[in-house]
Amino acid sequence: MEYRLDLPASQERVAERLKAALESNSFPQAVLITGSAGVGKRALAMQLARILSCTGEKARPCGECPYCRAVRPEKGESPWLWVVPLEGSSDKLEKEEDRREQAKKTLVPIMSDPWDVGAFPETGTIRVESIRDVLRELGRRDPHPRVVLIPEADRMAAAPANALLKTLEEVPENCHFVLTTAHRADMLPTILSRCAKIHLPEATVGEVGAFLEKRGISTENLDQLWALAGGSPGKAVFMAGETVAEARALAMDLLEWTAKESSLELLSWWAESAGRKKSAGASVLRETARHAASALSSLLDDLMRLNAGLPVRNSAFESRLRALPFAGEGDDVLVWMHKELLKTARHMDNSVDPEKVFLALVLKWRNERPRIDLSLVSEKGGA
Ligand SMILES: [Zn+2]
């Protein structure tokens, strides 16, 4: 039997492991795919779902059996595949029919372009009812293999996670759960311990370049784009627009303002960008803000790399990074700054005013960082 898994060379070890499990008929019934946003988790989940449900005799997915042919990506329909939808802040999924609709809406981008990192609301959560819907479906006997996808599985609070737990412990025959998350640390340990883990490493510069070329996207500044996207092909596509350069410059400026004593410059930037906002339009601004958030994350990573004596990825900014007064501070402070940044990124979707959100972040970084630092120093001193 040939299992058709299409993964880049940097993920070959993952592919080998998965194929070995499929060949020996011991593929785990609950798997969790981890890795950064846009690195290919949903793309792999979809490939696995197709393989697991295919009845082809020589190769899977065969594209010819009734199960392969029943997939309708444009409608989000597939008789053997369920997805647990996210509920965004403007959605109301109290009724089962609304949840069904939302599940279809969730499947369309997963089936048609699983690499789209902007497909789901950044603040969405998973309702306990959505988990129960899927478990009810699985309760019906069916001789054919069925697959449940749970993208962004870290968005399950305690109630939905607990509803899922018992089933994960003893997954019904012929059923498979495929969970994905970019935030493994946010997952409940009880869920983690019941899933086989598959981690997707970042793609190489060449792989991201080939991925962009396939989509007809220019690979000019590929090294910078790769650094900014943290080796994630999906993020690189998302960031390839013209706003990238502006966003990177903005991110570096924000880091420098974090280190300044006076708020005056920050306020003049704020006034200037408020003027720019009127001309740019909200969607362009939001895109720049998202890119700036990714750029900040990449720059903070570089500060950690400097601490560890590793080469930085945003080499154009190396001297400015080294000049930051907190460049030499410990990783604890940088980890805290990163956490605050993640919180900010999650607010961005709902905010009408992305700059205001950044302004709040920079002020928080500037005002609370010294205290974080001190408290850690005293903790360490006491231990
Ligand atoms: Zn098939």
C-alpha cells in the first residue's frame, strides 16, 4: 500500500513516522499536531483525514473510491469528516443548526486552503455543545472510518475539554481524532497525555521560497520574509504584501520606544499614525498591525538568540537590537514581553484601533518590565 503524504523535506522524519504507523496498522486514534501558525498543521491534518477514510487498495488517498469522491471542498461537505468549529465574538452558536453551519464554514478553508493563517478568528473559542454534537455523531454505528478535526484545540476551556476526555481515552472503533494547535503550552495536560504528538518543524528558506513561487508570489527579500514568518510558509504568504516592510520598521521603532524615558516621541507617533489611519482605511491598518505583531515576535526571538550567542534572523536590525537597553536582560523578561505581545495580538481582531492596542502594549512593557525584572531577581536571590 502506498500512502500519499506530501510533506516538505524538512518534515520528512514526520512523514516516515506516520507512514510506518499507517503501514503497521497502528495509527493512533488521537493525534495532536503542533507547530507554529502556518507551518502546515491543518494541511497535514487534511491529508491524514483523506488517507484514513480512503478505501483504495493500492494507494491512499486514491481519489477514486466513493469516500474520496464524496469530498466537496467548496461546500465544506464530507460525509466522513467532522470539524469542531470556533465561535468568534460576533457568532452565536447556541442552536445546533447554527453550529452545523459554522462547522461547514470552518471546513471550507481547511479543505480549500489549509495554509491560510487568517482563516479563523484569533479570539474564537470552542463551545462544549460543539464537542457534544460531534460525540453524538460518533455514537451512531458506522462501519466506515470517520475523522474528527479539532483545529486550534487550545481554545477548549475546561468544560469542552472534559467533555472530550472520556472519548479520547477510548476512541470508538474506526474513528480518529486529529487535533491541531500552535499553542501547546495552553492545552490541558489531561488532553495532551491522551494524544500522540506530531510536531512540525519550521520550513527552510528554500522550501518557503518554493511555496511562494508556486503561488505566484514574488520571492524578493525572501530571507527577510522567512525570518519574519519564523519559517512558516502560511505566514510568509500572509506577510508577502507591501505592508511588510512598513510593519517591520514599525516593530523596531516600537521596541526602541519601549526603552525611552520620555513618552513624547511615542505620542507624536500616535498623532501621526492617527492621521495616516484616515487615509489608509481600517483593513490596511489592521493588516499592518498584524504584521507588526509578527515582526515584534520575531525581534523578541532575536533578542533571545543574542542572549544565547546565536545569529539573529533579522540581520538588518542587528545593531539596533544590540543597542536596546534590555538586549542583555535575561530570557525571563523577554518571555514575559512575548506573552504580553500574544495577548495584544489576540485583542487586535476586535479592536477598531490597532495603534491604541500597540500603544498600550508599549506602555505596559516600559512601565512593568523593570518590576518584572526586579521580582525575578529577588526570587532567584531568595532561592
Ligand atoms: Zn479513496
